[in-house]
Amino acid sequence: MATDISILGLGLMGSALAGTLLKAGHRVTVWNRSAAKAEPLAAQGAAVAATAAEAVLASPLVIVCVLDYAATRQLLDGADLAGRTVLNLTNGRPAEARETAAWVTGLGGDYLDGGIMAVPQMIGAPGALILYSGSPAAFDRHEPALTALAEPRYLGEDPGLAPLYDLAMLTGMYGQFAGFLSAAALIASERRSVAEFTESLLVPWLHAMAAITPPMGTQIDAADHATDVANLEVNRVALANLETTFREQGVRPDLLLPLKAIVDRRVAGGHGAEDLSALVEELR
Ligand code: NDP
């Protein structure tokens, strides 16, 4: 069913959101601080609001996708939010989401926060995911329209949950990139092809290792770190070999050293027989 949706912020992501909602047949009103970015969307049928406040008035669902929460607050300041749902798809922190939710609800609006797990080119295509949290009634009301953007995943009423999960997913991603970049530097130290190593060996290995993380998650939930896979003492020796090899190859082990330090600390604390999952106890 076609609905009225306003989009504030037409950077790379906001423009992709607006274009996708237009293609899905929704009536879209757009606003951007630099007006020129609205022109391609106007050509696709979007209505262009002269001010952010005017864009807010145009639709019951107001999507904001700008640089940060400070910009979100700045552009919504003075707008009539009563009876509207503000969906903030701007990247930020759980505390900022909770503060913004309290501010919007104090003005009579409903608040949803969202974490976009996709790049602009993926919006509207299979594989895109958006995490949501905040008002359950607002999510139920708008979910049919939001499905056009990406698979929606609602996490709960606490508005901080979407940014928390978003940042946790980015944490996993940066950890993977840290491992990839270190491995690449090691392979490159012998002038071997990083591309070939990555495609034929590293990626299948990472897939296999990713498959053992859900059981590790179960162990972490249960605080049960017994292992029949590999104990921390074995991992301690492997990481010591890694550090020495990196140095012998003239490669900096910097991205691995924090992990090695935590393994060393846990083993020194008498927990060498535990699973790698036990490191989470050192982090909290
Ligand atoms: P862009 O840099 O392309 O666009 C930034 C947008 O923010 C522009 O519309 C800009 O307006 C606006 N803006 C910045 N400061 C202000 C302000 N003070 N007042 C009003 N508007 C302001 O960024 P993206 O579109 O890539 O990212 C937008 C959000 O989406 C970010 O929070 C990002 O983390 C998130 N995101 C982006 C992804 C991506 O792959 N690009 C992936 C997942 C999330 P102007 O045009 O006038 O400068």
C-alpha cells in the first residue's frame, strides 16, 4: 500500500533510501541541507520540501539519515513532531538514541531507531538488513513500508538496542578486517599473491571458523568455558608463534597483540584449560 514518507538527509544513503521508496510506489517528500541533492529525486517524482519542518509536516513517517545525532536534533528542532514517527537511521550510540527518543516522545511523537547493515547500493536488494528498536506500535504501523528498504529486524522497545547491535556487528566486522589485513601483510612479506591466498584459502577458512562461533555464543551465555575444541594454553602458544613470526618477517603484529595480551593474562590467571570463549570474562 502506498504511504506518505518524508526523508531528511540526502547523502549517499538517504538518496538510496528515498529512491528505493519511490520505486516501491510510496509518496516521498525529501529535504536536504544542500538543496541540489534533492534534484535527482524530484526528477523521479519526489516532492521537495523547502524546510526540514515542512518535510516533517508532510508525512506520518519521517526518516532522518544524516551525519550524526547532533545534526538530527538540529534539523528537527522546532518541527511539529506530534503524532509523527521519527525513524532515525543515522549511525550513533545507544545513549544518543535513548536521549533522542525521550526528546521526540516529549514532543508527542513516536521514536524508532535503526541501524543500516548495508551500503547504499544494497538498499532494496536481497541481503540488506536494517535493525530497528523503539516504539513497538510505530514499528508495527510502518513495517510494511520499511520492508521495501531491507529485511527489517525489530530488537525491542529500548531505543538503544538498534545502535548497540549495529555497533556489535561493526565490531565483528572490524575484527575480521584486522585479521585479514594482518594475514595479508604476512603473505605479502614473501611477495606471494594476497588475492589468490584470500580467495582460495582464507575465505573458506573464515567461513569454517565463523561456523563455530554460535556454539561459543551458547557457552558465553551459560558462562561455561569447558572445551573439546582447543584450550587457551594451545592458543597461547599459537599466538606466541604468530608474534615471533611477524617480527621475523618484518611485519608489525600490532593488530594481534591486544588479543595475545588477553590470552596471556587469562592463562596466567590459571585458566589455560578453558575454551577461547573464556576471554569474554576478561573483557567484562
Ligand atoms: P553522506 O556524507 O553521503 O551524507 C551526509 C548527510 O548528512 C548529507 O545529507 C548532509 O547534508 C547531512 N548533514 C550533515 N551535517 C548536517 C547538519 N548539521 N544539518 C543537516 N544535515 C547535515 O553520508 P551517508 O549518506 O553515507 O551516511 C548518512 C548516515 O547513514 C550516517 O550516519 C552513516 O553512518 C549511515 N550509514 C551509511 C552507510 C553507507 O554505506 N554510506 C551504511 C550504513 C549507515 P549536505 O548534503 O547538506 O552536506
